[in-house]
Amino acid sequence: GIFSIQYISSNTFCADTVSLNSAFIVNQELQTVMQFDTANLCDGTKISIWPNILIGGNVDKFNWMLDGKSVSKNDTLSLQLREGKKIIQLFMEDQNQCADTLNTQLEIKGRVYFDPLIDITTCEGSPVKLSSNILNHVNGTIYAWTTKHSVLCRKCLINEVRPLQNSTYSFSSIHPSGCIVTDTIKVTT
């Protein structure tokens, strides 16, 4: 807002007043919170983070830091994080040189990685071995083969099918952290 100052000094015998005739402006302090585009922060998931400016002017300087290292000068941060605890900081300044700093710690949960599934062509009714090559097995992970309408096999990496028509199968891994990774394979007859 706009303010003027008046200083009053007094003692038992006299009083004096000093006034500042010109007004001055006090800029509002920036008040901001961080927002995320996903609630499920799993290893390898692409996320975007942006500031939600609650009070203040137009911010024109941004500096995003990840674990103490500058990673972006844009207003939005998009990145892909690996498993573990990460500290994200945002330093902002508006045209009036009012600044704000935001800090947050993210817990990126683990997930299972596996090689991409490769589509197969076979004869109608011939046996097809569906398998997945797990790159980082984690105890407690659940694996499952499914079709669009049913579960073929729970807790298995390998499953044999005999498709009578073109079929699509999905392989999912559910990490103990709750992160799910799914891929599909098409079997053409």
C-alpha cells in the first residue's frame, strides 16, 4: 500500500512532530506454494512442478534447484527423478525485487524395470511363451499377466498361451512401494 510517516517525540515539557510529506510504497511480499501434476511419485515418472503465486506481483526471475544444483530458470520445472529423497527449491523475484523461496522434499518411490515386450506372430492355436526380463527384481514385487478381460497368471514372470485369434496381453509389476509398471504384447495369428 501507500504510506506516509509521522514521528512524534515528547517528554514532560514539550512535544515535537516530524512529518515526511512524500508518500512511499511498500510492496507486497510474494507468497507462493508449489503444485505438482502427479501424486504418485515413482522412479522414472515425469513430473511438472510450478509455483502458485498467492500474493505478489508478476514474477520475472525463477531459479529451480534440485539437491542444491540449479536445474532450470523457467517458471515450470519438468523432470524425471530416480528413487530416493530429493530436495527441490525455487527462488523467485518480481519486478519490485520482492523475493520468495520455496523448499520441499519429495520421496520418489521405487519401481521395477523390465525389458520392453516384443510383439509376436504365430500360427492359430500354437503355444506362445509370454515372458518378461526383469532388470531389477525387488523382493515383494507382484507380477501378473492379464488380458483385457481376465487375469491369466498372478505372481509369475512366464505364462504360456494358445491364442486362436489376434490377442493382446499385458504384463504388470507392482513394486512393494505401490508403483505399477505395465507393458503390452500383441500376438498376431
